[in-house]
Amino acid sequence: MSLNPRLASRPLSSDSFGGSIERSSVAMQILERIKTALIRGELQPGDYLPSESELTHSLGIGKSSVREAIKMLQAIGVVEVRRGQGTVIRREPGDPLVDPMAFGMILARGMTRDVMEFRLMFEPAYTLQAMHNATPADHVRIRQAIDDMEAAINNGEQTAHHDVAFHRGILYATHNPMTIRVGETLIQLIEAALETSMQTLPEVALKDHKAIYAAFQAGDAAGVQAAIEVSSESWETNLTYVD
């Protein structure tokens, strides 16, 4: 049974989700079927899900399980419920109420070496991505973060906020929602270490930021990589997580 074409970018049959399912972990199985339908192209961003009644009938489950699955999809930013219209697959990921990836990384944050290795792999990659995508406004924001950090250090008022502002300025200059989501999670993981760094070796952090941005502004990919590698030495020294 197809949806009203006024409510969807294309008709979608509830048959896309297959037949009835087992009673155990029903909501999780619904999520898995929706994920599979997205991977196969049977369901696409902008499409409306079958109605609650259609899903209940086609899957042979109760309405409460369907509602639970929809709430889970809302929580992770996959769908949007539009009153009077239905539940639509978002065209871009929404801001999740619960980010499973973030929780997974936060729970693993005690593994200092893993955090270090991930940052050393990921930060150069998104910095180079940002170097190619940055707008003039992004450059203004990054330079301002460096200036604010220097002023705070001169006044003895520096905090992790000043360090984070620089990294976040570069991260958002990627203009890539997926990169930004992963990067925000990484920032949460290392913020305690950044606070330690700003209280013990603020001048080193400032020098590192200036070197990274000089290469970034010049479009020097090798220079960006080299500056981040130098900076990584202080990351390792100042990580506060327990091995």
C-alpha cells in the first residue's frame, strides 16, 4: 500500500520492510529493517515511512513497538515527525538527542593510546578538508580564535574554551555535517586534556595553533601535516585520561 504522493517525494510501500518479525527486541528489528531499506535504496531521504497502522499490520506487531522504534529514530536524528503528515526520513542528519557514536567513544575514553591515535589520524584529515572548503568568514573566525587565545594568555585567563574555539573553527570550516559530528565527539573526549595543556603550557599551544594556521592559510598540505605532528607531542604529554 503506497503513501499519499502529496506527502512523499515518491511512493513507498510498507512491503519494503518485509514480513512479520519476531517479538524479541521488536523496536531494534524495525530499526534494522529501516536501515536495510535505506542501504538498498528502497527508502530514501525525503520519503515518508508507512503509517503506524500500516507498519503494525504488515509487520504483525503492536503499535507500542512501532512508536518505540520511531522515537529511537528521532533520538538519533534519522527521522522527523511532522504533525498531520507523518514521519519523514531527514534529508540531512538532524542534531541527535542521543548520539550512539559519541557515547561509544566517551565510554572508551580511558584508552589514552586509542584516543591519541584516533586524533592523530582524524585531525589532519579534517584540517585538510577544511583548508579546501574554508570561506573568508571561516578564516576570520579562526584568526579571531587565535587572537582571543593570545589575549587570554597575556591576561592569565586562558581556559580550554580558547583552545577548543580554534579547533572548532577549523572543524566547522569543513562544511561537512558528518565530519563535524565526529569532530565534536572528539572535542568532548579531549577537552579535559586541553584544559591541562592551557594551564601548564599555554604558550606552546598558541605557537602550535599559529603554525597550523599559517600552513592552512597558505594552502600548504604538507605544512599542515608537519605542524600537527609537532603539536601532537604536547597532546600526548597532556592527555589526562588513565591508560
